[in-house]
Amino acid sequence: MKRVFLLLTATAALLLSACSDETTHSRGVYMLLDTSGTYTKELDKAQQIINFVLAKLQPGDSFAVARIKTGSFSEKDIIARVTFDGQPSRANLQKRQFREEIDKFVANVKPSAYTDITGGLLQAVEYLDEKNPGRKTVLIFSDMKEELAAGYVREAIPLQMQGFEVVALNVSKLRSDNIDPREYTDRLAYWRQRVEAGGGSWRVLNDLERLEALFID
Amino acid sequence: MSFADIFLLIPASPLLSGLIWLVVAVGLLYLARPAAHLAIAAASRLLHHACKLAARSVMLAEQRLKQRNNEVLLAAGREAAERIIEREFERIDASVRRDLAEYPALQRQMSEAITRLEQDYHDSSEVPPEPPAWAKVVDAVAKIAPREPVVGEILQDIHDSMVRAQRAAIEQYRNDNSKRHRILSRMMPLWRRVAQVLGEMDKRVNRLLERSTAIDRHMASYEDILNRSPRAERMLSSSSLTQFFIAGFVLTIAIGGAVINFHLIARPMQEMVGGSSYIMGYKAANIAALVIILVEVAMGLFLMESLRITRLFPVIAALDDRLRVRMIWVAFAFLLALASIESGLAFMREKLSQDDASLVASLVGQGEAGAVAANLWITTAAQMGMGFILPFALVFVAIPLESFIHSSRTVLGLLAQGLLQLLAFLLRLTGNVFRHGGNMLIRLYDLLIFLPLWLEERLRARGKPAAEMAVTDDAVATEGRS
């Protein structure tokens, strides 16, 4: 009798574990913050976006915020990272801690000389692939102008972005863009081409009033 | 070789080629006319008969289904009538036990009251005053010596004694009368008591008579059902449909209650089973909340079954009374525990909502305290109350559910009957379409080859007068010879 009971319990547990899946319904968001030059002045907007994302993410989701600086392909550039607990109350606590970490960073941030967007994207892909959530989103808060220091190789590296959704946020126009707007459109087209060539999807969201669009499935 | 190559017999003129083909085709059709007519007629007859046969089979199935539905309907009606009659007998039994069990006591009270009345009656009877004995003495003394002064004194003494005795007698008489009046006045409540007891008995007997009238009525309908009368069938069918719609309506309300209940506990269940785990594509917390509600409904069913209010599970109805009572308590204890858990979850839901609101407020820059609303305890208490009450409210789902299940058998049967009738009609219609379609095809066939047919008719008409003339000549020759 005891054996039968054990067998039944084991079968039920096996069935439940087979049916239960957490990753396919979870979402992973990796946000890149451009800290080069004068773009640091825009970081209060980035804070708003981070808070919005925090409010929208659910238990089980993952979120990381990293900075883009001279060389961004490094774990050290990740400012804060979290995978929210299954219990909503603990997840809320984690969100509060996350926000505090971001506030501290924004208060003490120093501008960097160069902008390694490709390195940041590679790091984002690595992080999200490791977490393997159901939906992978990379948010890039930048003017999308890549400036690499001498010796950094990025141009020839293809991006592997199958299943990734890349959203460029608050892509501000530079002074040179005002002189020749084609620079702006060419820049965006370049990044679109790179992301889509890697198998990912590309979007631009400049109107921060429409952040809800980030979470529409 | 393409179709165009075959078609264009004269490459220079497609029209001429077409005409040649048409003539060939019409000629072939004309030659094949008798066989084609026979084939079309046979095919249409075959299809017509097949459809007719199928329609008849469907109608037979419909008849069988109707019979079966009637049997089920009557069986259900018989069972319901038996239950009602059984319940009425139980009531009569209870009434007899309650009312007639007191009958000996009432009878004793009545006897006591009557005995006391009798006693009082005897006590109040008037005793006639005794006649004065002094008259004969006075007469005798007066005869001894009428002129003696001593006699006068004796008579005077006798007179005085008589006056005194009369006074005493009058006093005694008055006292006795007063006592009798007191006894009579004491009899009044006893009479009232007797009248009250008789009235009470009358009421009880009338109640029993009313119950017996109701039983007579139920027995009459029960006999109707047993006799399978059309009236009983009609009544049961109509009652079943009414039950189906009413039970469906109440079940819809109950489902609404269950949905509210679900929303009360789904959010806090995430704290218990985690908000990120899924089972077969559905959130585990939602499934857990649903399971809790379904368990409550199941407990409600068992409770109602054990109380013998519903009869969905014959096993429970057939249980020993002691075991059944235990089951009632067990089901009630489970329900109470689940209701308490739900109440706690509803409280937790409010706390979590507050925490969420506080977090969102802090994220949008309003500060943690900005989201805490005043008089929050009212919603918390309301949610807790609902969480506690709804499981008990769901218990009563068992009653409409039973009605729905029982009546749906009849309704589904009627629907199936209707569908079969429709199918039979369609089959008959198709059969007729085939029959008349065959005739129409034959006419269309003749229409296609109208030219050779017309020629044939003309030739036949021309050949007919010649033949008739030959026959006439033969007749004339015969007459001449004769």
C-alpha cells in the first residue's frame, strides 16, 4: 500500500513538474544606459523608464541595467540585476532595492569618453541567453552614435539576436543631425540592419508618454 | 496533342469545327436517348428510395428516442412524486407524533376538568331547609291548659327559640348560597380550559385533514404518472423545461459568485504557490484558487447529499444514519476551514494591493505614503466577509445543479428529437428533389437533342398519312372483291 502511495505521489509530482514551466512565460529585460558626454543629463528620463519597467515586471521576470561607456562588454558595467522572486511581496521588496541602486548610480555617475553600444548589446545577449526567459527585450537609452576608443574591435562582430526585441529609447538628435538629418536616419537604419541581420526585431520609441507600448504583446 | 488540336477539326474555322462537334454530340445523344432516359430514371429512383429509407430509419430512431425520453421523464416524475409523497408522509408522521402523542395528556386534562366540574356541580346543589319541628310542640302545649300563665310563658320561650332558630337558618342558608356562587365562579375557567383544549384538538385534526388532502392530490398525479397518461407527460415535460431554465439562471448567478470568489483569492494564492509558475500554460496560482473553489462546491454537494436535500449520489443517501451525520459534520468542518482560509486570503489580498499601490506610487514619485487611502478597513472587512460567506453560499449550488442535471436529460432528449425530425425532413426533401430532378434531367436531355427529335416527329407525321392511305386502298380493294 505504501509503495503504491509512493508511486502515485512520484507520478503526480513528475506530471506536475513536466507541465510546470516558468521560463516560457517570464520576461527578461536588459537596459543599456548611455553615459557618454552630455547624455548623462538625460539620465532622469532613464530613471523614469526604469521605474516604469519595474512597475510592469511580474514575479519570475529578470531585469538588468547596464551602462554604455568606453568598453561595455563586461559584467562590471551591469549596475543592477535581479530575477524577481515568485512571491509578489518579495518581488516588491526586490524592486524597491533595485530602484535604490539605480538612484545611487544616477547620483554619482561620471560621463565616459566613448560609447561602445555593440559591446553593451553583446553583453545583453549573453545575460539574457543565460537567463533564458520567454521574451527577451533589450532597451537602449542612447543617441545611438557609437564612438569606439582606439583598438576596440566591434564592427566585424555579427550580433546573434534570434528572439530578441531591441527598442531604442529617447534617441536624441545631435547637433550634426540638425545640419544633415540624413545622419540621424542613416544611424537608425544602420542599427536596424545590424539587429535584424542578427535575427532580432527593432523598434524606436522616442515618445516616453507611450511607454505602455513596450509591454504590449 | 492539346485539346485545341483535337477540337479544331478545321483549323481555319473554329466556328465550323464547333458546329461539327455539336452535330456529332447531338447525334450521339439522340442515339443514346432511350438508354440515357432509363439510366437517369433508374438513378433518380435509386436516390429517392435511398433517401426515403434513410428518412424512415431516422423517424424510427426518433420514435425510439421519444419513447425512451418519455420513459426517462416518467421515471423522473415518478421518483419526484414519490419523494414528495414520502415527505408528506414524514410530515404527517411528525404531526401525528407531535400532536397525538399529547392526546393522552389532553384526555387526562379533560377528564380531570370534567371530574372537577362534576364535583363542583354536586357541591353547588341546593339543600332544602328543614321544616321547623316546634309547630307540633306548640300545638301540644296549647292543648294542655290554654288559660294557664305558665303555658303562656312556655309558648313565649318557644316563640323566642323559634325566632332564633329561624335567624340561624337564614344565616346558614345565605352562607351556603354564597359558597355555591363561589364554586360556580370557580367552574368558569375550567369550562374555558375545556373549550380551549377542544379547539386545539380541532385545529390539529384539521391540519391532518389538510395534509391528507395534499397527499390525495399528489397520489392522483402519481397515479397519472403510473398510468402514463398524456396529461402527466405534458405536465412533466413542461415542468422539466421550466426547471431547466430556472436552474440554468440560478447556476449562472452562482458562477458569478464563484468568479468573484476566484478574484478574491487568486492574487494572494501567488504568495503561497508562487506567481511565476505555470501548469499547462495557466498560472499555478489561478489553478490553485480554482481548485479551492471547486473543493468548496464539492463539499457543499456532499453536505447537501448528507442532509438528504439533494440525491445526486445514491451511495451517500443509502448510508447508515450515524455515518451520514458524521459526514455532515466532516463536510461542514471542511467548509468552515476553507471559508476561514478564504477570509484570511482576502485580508492578505488587501495588504498586497496596498503594498503594490505603495510601490507604484513610490516609482512614479508620489512617495510611499501617497497611496494609502483612508477608511481602508471598510474594504478589508468587506472582502474578508465575502471571503467567509461565499463558500457557504456556494453550498446551495447543489440544489439548482441537481435540477439542472435532471432536467437537462429531458431537454437534451427533446433537442435530439427535434434534430432527428429535421434530419428526416431534409432526407425526405432530398429524396423528392432527386425524383423530380430525374424527370427534369430527362426533359433537359430531350431539350438538347430537340432538333433530331423534331425531325423524327416530322418524319413520323409524314409517314403516317401514307400508311393510312395504303390501308384505305387495301380496304377498298377488299370491298370490290367482295
